[in-house]
Amino acid sequence: MLIDIITIFPEVCEPYLNSSILGIAQEKGKLEIRLHNLRDYTLDKHRKVDDRPFGGGPGMILTPEPVFRAVEHINQISKPKNKTKAKIILLTPQGKTLNQKLAEKLSKREHLILICGRYEGVDERVRESLVNEEISIGDYILSGGELAALVLTDSLTRLLPGVLGHKDSNVRESFSDNLLEYPQYTRPADFRGMGVPRVLLSGDHKKIEEWRRAQTIKITKKKRPDLLKNTINFKKI
Ligand code: SAM
């Protein structure tokens, strides 16, 4: 998978993208991430990316020219390699809220271009004429789209085949199947007088599976009953 990120703060994104699972995914060749500084696509010597909103109002707006130019450049350099057209995503609080289902869908794409807004946002013509999808990471306002782009990239990377060590790692995580994960314990079996459920030490894999399934349902009912309404297999539970 190829992900291009357009931002005025590439240096904010870089350390996270090169660490842990994302760094390993790139080393393994499962993922390529290219960071683009929006200022490199400006036409004036001051590398200005923003301007005041028409009609007045607070703050500044990212101008359309560098954003369009950045996307055009990315499409141009990607053409020889890519079979399918890139999906162009704007990170915005107005977008569809990211969830595991959406992450699963997007993880199947060959190429994504992520546009990070800043200030009061992006000129509407970017949204109207350039962007294919708008994604939000929740109902709150961040100072920029960088954290949202990192959240999205992280959630997709975990789903790429061959990225996580164990083949079941994704299947068992919270939200796969619309259920939350069962409780997990590790050594020591007795920590300051606090034990672990005996079944987990029994070595009986069938019983452990049954216990985990029951816990998954109990925890989801308690913490996120809304998820169960969307579970196709709920009747079978
Ligand atoms: N004035 C905008 C509004 O009211 O919708 C908010 C602009 S926000 C301060 C600056 C940028 O941060 C946005 O253009 C967007 O790229 C990003 N952003 C803020 N909150 C976000 C969220 N919840 N999800 C995704 N991106 C977000």
C-alpha cells in the first residue's frame, strides 16, 4: 500500500510513522509512506499556504493552489507504478467517523492521498473538486489533520497482510466482529495478591476459548451495548 500525506508539518508526522509497527511495515515493504510539505507546492517566494476567508471571519484558510498542485504531482509520479487511481482523502471533522469497518475497507486500496487541514480549514473547492472521501476521527476539533492522518494510517497498517506477527492478531481485536476484546493477563500469576482467572492457567484450550467468548460478550454488553445491535451474528451469541 502507498500512502501520501500532504501537510505543512511533515516533521510532526515523521517520528511516529518511522516507529514501531509502521516502521516495521515499511521495512518489510508492505507499506510505503511519502510525506509532502504543502509549502513545496506554493508558487510565491514566501511559500504562503493560507489566506483570509472571503466574507470575513476568524482565522486563515489553506488556499487551493498548493493542495491541487501537490495532488497533481503525486498522481504524476505514481502513474507508472500504480494500477488503480489514488483515493484522495481530506481529514476533517465533517467527515465520516473512522471505525474498524471503514479502516478495513480502506486497507484494501492500493494508494491513498491524505490531505491534512490546518488553521480554520481548507478552501471548499478542494472538497468539491479534488477529494473523494472525507474522514473524521471523532466529534472534537484538533488543530490540524496530522494526528488524524496518523490515526488513519496506523489503523490501516495493522490490517495489511503480513504486518502483524500472529495471523489472528486482527481477528481477535476489539471491534472485529463488532465486539470488544476479552480481558488479558500475563506473568506473574499472582501480583500483589491479585490472581488471574484459573481457566487461563488450565491449559485446556477449549475451555479458554469458551471463557474468552463469554467475557467478550459480557464486556461488550456492559461497556458498548450499541455495538451488539450492529452485530450480524448477535442472535447466535
Ligand atoms: N473550522 C473547522 C471546523 O469548524 O470544522 C475546524 C478546523 S481545524 C481547527 C483544522 C484542521 O484540523 C481541519 O481542517 C482538519 O484537517 C483537522 N481536524 C480537526 N479536527 C479533526 C477531526 N476530528 N478529524 C479529522 N480532522 C480534524
